Amino acid sequence: MKIYDSNTAPNPRRVRMFLAEKGIHIPYEQVDLGKAVNREPAFRQKNPLMTVPVLELDDGTCIAETVAICRYFEELHPNPPLLGTDTKDRALVEMWQRRMELELLLPIADAFRQRHEFFKGKIRQVPEYAAAQKLNAEERLVWLNDVMASRPFIAGDRYSIADITAVVAIDFGRVSKIGIQPDQPHLKRWHDAVSARPSAKA
Ligand SMILES: N[C@@H](CCC(=O)N[C@@H](CS)C(=O)NCC(=O)O)C(=O)O
């Protein structure tokens, strides 16, 4: 079993943090995105969408998509639970995880992908869309600061995958000058707390 990884990209970091929280050690193989190794035929066979992370099982099965990989490990190693504890909690964690992915990580990723040289010739780029998504991400941070006024973690009382997605998104925002503002103390308090966990170094 191994994980195709990139130590500079946000989605693979989500998986590394998830596994670090659970104390699971899996071999990682770096995929050089700069040299477009992910676009070569050998990697396309593992993931036709040409993205990392990808979990390759010993029987050759390849599982892409960050949350699918996390779910695989959650079922094998339920403790500590990072995808919720019971029916209601699992639904709430999923709600917050999807919000962090769709409302925060996606605009922050677009603010980079849609304008940066790195993706030139690789994807269709619309620089105006990068600018619009930067504004959308900044708006979401205002909203999230209000949310965090009344809870320790994104999905409530317990650290979960939603915190992982959110902290990875916000940290990646740095390359597009998107970040927590001085008038967002609740978000800063949460960010300081989750960044102090050993998993944040993963
Ligand atoms: N929905 C996918 C997104 C994966 C993704 O976008 N991975 C990026 C790195 S963060 C990638 O491999 N980009 C390389 C490229 O597009 O060339 C997931 O959750 O795993």
C-alpha cells in the first residue's frame, strides 16, 4: 500500500494530516507536479483525472479523492473518529466538511489555479475568475469568523476532517494573499489551536 503525494499541494496535505491524527504510517511516493509526472500515461492509469493524492492498495486498486481515501482509513481505524461519532454527528461533520471544501478550499484553489503560471497550458484559465474567487474566499472567511465565535471546532465540539480541510485551505490561501484578517479573532483562535496540533506539520 502507498500514497501518491505532493508535499507542496493542499489536497495531499489533507490526507497526511488525517493519517497523522490517527497515528497511521503509510509510505508516500512524491509525484513531481512541476515536471507534470501526474500527466504521464503511467500516472493516468492510476487516476485519469491526473491529481494527487491517490491511495494504491496492495491488490492494485487505486483510490483517488481525498475524502474517499480518508473514509477508507476511518473504517479501518475508527479511533479517533474524524468523520463523526454517530448518525447525527456524521451528518453534521459531512455538512461542514463539504462546506469547507466547496465554499473555502475551492475558491482559494481557483484564486491560484486560474491565474498562476504553473497551470498555464494545463487547464483553461480565466484570470478574472481567479480575482472573483479571491473575493468569494475572503467573504467566506468573514462568515466563518462569525461561525467560530460559538464553537471550538468547525463541526462543533470535536476536531474533525472539517478542521483539516479548513486549515489546509486557509494555509494555501497565502500564495494568493488570502488570509485571516485582524478583525477575525475567532478564526485566529481556532487557526492557532489547530495549527499547534502535531498533525499540522504533516
Ligand atoms: N478532488 C480532488 C482534488 C485533487 C487535486 O486537485 N489535486 C491537486 C493537488 S492539490 C493536483 O493533483 N493538481 C495537479 C494538477 O492539476 O496538475 C481531491 O479531493 O483529492
